[in-house]
Amino acid sequence: MECSYPRQRPPRCLTEHLEKNELGRKTRKGFYTWIDGKAQKSKVDDIPPNLEMRLIAPLINKTQVQVNVGVVADADLADAGAIFGTGFAPFLGGPLFYKDRVHTSDNT
């Protein structure tokens, strides 16, 4: 069975770590430096604007497509599928509910 989704390249930062053989805990280097089995995390200075929506947008879009083409009967069922199937945070109500809530709150 062939995948119908286009193949995406891994993020540049991940490729760079792999090329340097920085494999995380195994090599004690990677996204973090590991000391005594614990990751030494740096403080985040500046979070890019709208990062949350940029990260969740692909899931929202794919979920909406499934409703639009009739794979899922309605948005409520699609939201339930995302919650139970992918672990989407239930307190956010599912990706489509979340999109509607954020979009509505941004315009008020």
C-alpha cells in the first residue's frame, strides 16, 4: 500500500544532530546535554508568536478534510476520533472545536 501523503523532509535541526551523531541520552548530546542521566534544559527566552496554532494547524486541516470528504460524519465525531486516536487533549474539545473556539475568541 502506498502512502498518499507527500513525503516531508525532517527538520534541519534534527538532521544536523544526526549528522554529528548527537543521539540524545545515548551520546549525552543532542537537543539537550545529558549529565548523570538528566537532561540539562536551557530556559526559553522568546517563544515565536502564534507558535501554538502553527503546530496544531496541520492536524486541524487534516481533520477538517476528513469531515469534508465524508470519511467522518460530522465534526463532533472527528473531534472524538482525534481525542481517542491521537491523544489530542480532551479538555480542548478536539481539533475542530478548538479551531472554532480560537477563531471566535480572536475576532471578539
